Amino acid sequence: MNQFDINTTTSSEFGIFGIPCTPEKAQIHITPVPWEVTTSYGAGTAQGPQLIRQASEQVDFFDIEIGRTYEVGIYMQDEPKHILELNNTLKPMAQELIDLKTNHPELTTDQKAKERMLLDKINQGCNLMTQWVYEQTKEVLKVGKWPVLLGGDHSTPLGAIKAISEHYKGNVGLLHIDAHADLRKSYQGFHQSHASIMHNVLQLNPKPKKLVQVGIRDFCEEEHDSILESPHLIKTFFDVDLKRDLFEGQTWNGICQQITSELPELVYVSFDVDGLDPSLCPNTGTPVPGGLSMNEAFYLLYSLYKSGKKIVGFDINEVSSAGNAEDQWNGNVGARLLYKMCGWLAKTQKLI
């Protein structure tokens, strides 16, 4: 760190953002989870952590809003090879299962047996991934550091949210930025689908005190019913309502005050990048027109700080190149989002 030049770029091989920081010195610990087993549309989110790390070396360290975020120390683990290998084994099985369910409305006896076998293996593998994330996050909390998770698809943070909810005895709110409600009980038979993450979170014991969703614009009727039936537990700011309020003269500042007022003091942020306008993340797994601008997302994070809330951890998911090695845009956006969120976590916790 003594020879670390903050005014130039440094290779990400030295660390995330090029910061040569040991886990002992770092206050923010990032766990990468290269996983996309149950993705149902676009592919490539398993490469998300690596894309973000590669792009991170282009991020300038000084932030005019926050200051010297790098001074808190940011450390990113190496990618877990066993998780990536499990992902690569199960992904083709999941695609085969999706094909069976989608293109074969009347399954033969043999096809039904194969469906059960594939589903059991995939669900078991997803449980293993979630348990590993849970244990990693518990270890970060145990040593007094602040946990961050980089997916992967949006099923990846379940174990992290479980560990954090236990650590704070359920006294934490969940700010969920996404295009999708992710409240399906299961999706395509997968119990830990990216489309079921928030349903699974609400089954935890203890579960977060409140789920506050922002930017939601793609959901099924079952999910809408779940939202209406649980007003004490779920508050959803649908994208159509946000845009209507803005068009009719409300300020984004006023809307952000409404959002933050729904949250308790301690906040975990789960950020699916498809919550942004898809021009910012065109290769994400399931892009949907609409969403937040980058500045709207950043202002919402600032509003958390201004309201006195404290960010206790966060995840970023669904960054992808969609297999296009030449496309660095999505990783660039993900890296800048990561640095800004690290900064606001540090700022709300008075680390800087």
C-alpha cells in the first residue's frame, strides 16, 4: 500500500480496483460467486465477478461525493473454483430440464423420471452453493468486516442474506433494486431460481424486517398477489408508478425519501443490474425496458446516507458480457456501481 499510486491505473491482478490490500487490513470483503445454473434467458452471468474485476482497474479512486473510499481497504477473494466447476456441470442439466418442460407438454414415463433426476441434482447443487455463500459471509461477519457479494445470477445472495439476518437477529431491512419482483415460489421447478430469491428470503428464520423493492416492472400475477397480501412485510415501488410520479411533477428527492422511510435503520442492499435502464446493462440475463438511470440509483444510495440509515452489506448480480469477449461496457458499469456502493457503505458506517 505504501507504493500504491492513487493517481494512476493499476492492474486488477493486484486486487479489486488494483488495490493491493490484504484481507486482514481490508474492512470490506467481497465474495465472488460465478454461478448461473438456473438462468432462463440470457447467459454469461457466471462471468460477472471476473468482468467487474477486470474493469475495476479503470475506476478513479477519488469520489467527489464520498472521498477516499479506497482507504477503508477493499479485498476480493479469488473465484472459488469448486463453485464454478459445479456451475459448469449443472448448467447443461438445467437447460435440458427447461427444454423438457418447455417443449414437451406431455412427458413420457422415461422423460418424467429424467425430469425428477435432473431436478434433484440441480436443487442439491444450488443448496451446496447457498451453504458455501452462507459460511463465507458468516466468516466475514465473525472477523468484524463488511460483506459484499458479486454474482452470478440473482439466486446467489440467499446464503449471504441468511447470515446477515441471523447476525442482526432480523433487525435489518432489505432494499431490492430490480426489474423483477423475484417472488415466485419456484420457477421452472427450481427451488433456488433467480426468480425466487426474494420468496426464499422471506422464508428465512429470522427473515429481514421489511422488503422494499424499487424499479419492479416485470412480474407474474402470483407475485403481485403476494405483494398485496403482505403490506406489512413488502413495499414495492413499481417502475410505472415511479415514472408516473416523476412525469406529474414529483421530485426524485421526494420519492427517495418515501423509499427510505419504509426501511429500518440497518439496510442490506440487493442490486440486480437489470433494475437499471438496459442501455446500461444490455447483456444482463433478463433485460427489461424502463428502470433507473445510474444517477437515480446513486441518488437513492445517497438518500440512505442522508436519512441516517446504515448499510450493513450488499450484493450486485447479473452483470454479463453474454459471451462477447469484446464487450466491456457491462463490466465497466458494474465496477463503477461496486465502488460507489462500497463508498456509501463506508460512509453510512462512518468508516470514512
